[in-house]
Amino acid sequence: MNKTISIDGKTIPFKTGQTIIEAATAAGVYIPHLCHNPDYKPHGSCKLCTVKINGRNCSACTFPATEGQEILNKTPELENDRRKITQMLFVEGNHFCPSCEQSGNCQLQGLGYYLSMKDNHFPHFFANRELDASHPELLIDHNRCIFCNLCVRASQQSDGKNVFVISGRGINKRLTVNSTTGKLKDSNISVDDCAAQICPTGAILKKRTAYAVPIGQRLYDTKKIDEIALEQENKE
């Protein structure tokens, strides 16, 4: 007998061991997220995938699907909360889309459009963090890091390395490079590593590739983030 959950009144089948976001994605239901990637252990850091399960707020990327769950995903309250989180991510760093090399390929930007984010609402922090361009093929703009932990997980779980770590707490939180100098050039990262490709914003970039695809023809210029996420994750 098939096991099912309900998301916004729609019956969704699931397999034992699946999280809510995995079951939803397999059924073609998009739950907004930034830190989730099906290739890596769930982390629950961005909280954008928060849904209401039997009246309780939970992260869909970490919470297991179980028989009989009544889940709300698309409600005005949840959408408003997601919009506020996205606004806070924009103002906490320096995400100036018109001048960013990742514009059109940025998941944070794509999510802002998806959530109909019209403005940043909160005062800007105007962060002034270091830009590390020491590596011959890669650079890190720490002002764009949203601490999703994806590069940390990719380096450890896919590349078999330990290039990155998130250090500090609150306003002092930083993406730190595990090298003697703290510089990317002194780490063992390679441009072909998963950790170098996975950043959802413009924080980790390959050098000399910024405009290989013209603006207007990039990933989120042509399709909405929900379409792309469901296509990509169901392809794997």
C-alpha cells in the first residue's frame, strides 16, 4: 500500500526515508529553498523551505515524510515569511544584481523574483568583507556569501577535501578557507571541484567566465526558479 502525505490538499506519495522536500519534488511540487541540494546531506540553514506540518512549522529539507501529514506550503503567511528571509539575505550582504557577474544565474535573485520581492524593506548592512582573488582560477566575494553551507558540504562529501568551514556566529559569521594563510590560493581546491561550482549566489566564481553567456540568455532569465529546480532535481 502506497504511503502518502498531503501538501496544500494534494495527495503526494512518498518512500520510506524521504524528506518532505524530496517527496514534494518527486511529485512536481516546488518548495522554495537555497541551502538544499539532493546530492548532499540536508542542513536546514536557510529556513526558506519552512512548511506547516499539522500546525507546526518545520524545515521541509530535514523533516521526514510520514503517513498522514497534512502540510501547508503555499499560504500568504509562509510566502510572506519567505519574502522577509530573502529580503534579509539581500541586505545582510552586498547583492547588487545589475553589477553582479552571476546575474541571471543566481538562485537568490531567482527566488526574489519568484516571491515577488519588490524591495529590500530592511536597512542595508553595507558589509565590507574581503574579496579573495588569490587563486589563479577562482575568487571568493565574501560580501555575497549567504552561509548556505553548500560549498562546505560539497568539498567534504563530493571532493573528499575540507576546503571550507563556516566560522563565527551572528554578524561575525564568515566563510573561512582551511589553509595556513586563510587564502584560497593556499588551499587544495581545484576549479573542477564540486565546491567551486555549487554556490547559489556570486560568492564563489570562476575567473574569466562571467559573460560567456550573455545577460538575458542565462538560466533564470529564460525560466522561473521553480521550473528549473523541479527539472534539475527530478533529472537525477
